[in-house]
Amino acid sequence: MKELFTDQMSAKEKENILEQHADKIEETDYYQVLTPDEILAKKEQFFENAALRNKLETDLKDATAAIKEKLDPVKRMNNRLLSEIRTGQIEVYGKLYHIANYDTSMMETFNASGELIGSRRLRPDEKQATIFNIPKQSTAF
């Protein structure tokens, strides 16, 4: 079949001859052998792409870390807010005062503002008043 073509023919002329002699014409994907120069060019492109990919992946990791750093406090705050909404309570740091109420047999807990925070039954070891936990009476006349 090579004798149909000469070195002086253009690509268009070769294609015309092929179309005239073909029994069937099909358009599809196929593999073509590369020349050594084409292989070398592909290798150069591959290494350029690999270097660029490495840089972009590093940039992506840095950007992800920066966004995560900004996102984490927002997530923590939303988790705390959701917990506060669900429970109807807020966590506070401060002094609590536990005062035994022997009339009701309850241990009452107050915050520094005097608000009742909670109460529970007195434990057996707390039920007996001692001289140290009897409320002081005002001696003002």
C-alpha cells in the first residue's frame, strides 16, 4: 500500500487517495507511535505539570489550614450555642454558695448574685446542724 504515496505528496493528497481506495471509513480513537523527539517533549511537559501540581497541592493544604483555623472557633461557638438552646442553660464560671435549709432538709445552692441555682436533699452527714453551720443571728438592737 505504501506505493500509493510519494514523499512529495501533501497530507491532503494522501487523504484523498485513501478515501478513494478505502472499503470502509471509520472515525474512532486509536494509538499512534511517538517519535523520540515527541517522547522527550511529553517528558518535559510531564515534569512541568508535576512541579505545578506539587505547588498547587501545597497551596491547597495551606489554604485549607487557614480556612479551618477560621472555621474551628465558629464551630465551637455554634456547638455551645446549640447546647444552650437545647438545655436552656448557660455554663458560667463563678462562686457557688451551698446553704443547708434544715426546715426543708434541702441543700440550696446560690450564685454570687443571690439567685437560687439548684437544690438537693441533704445527705445523712449534712442533716445534723453543728455549731459551725448554724446561721448567725443578727445581734442588732
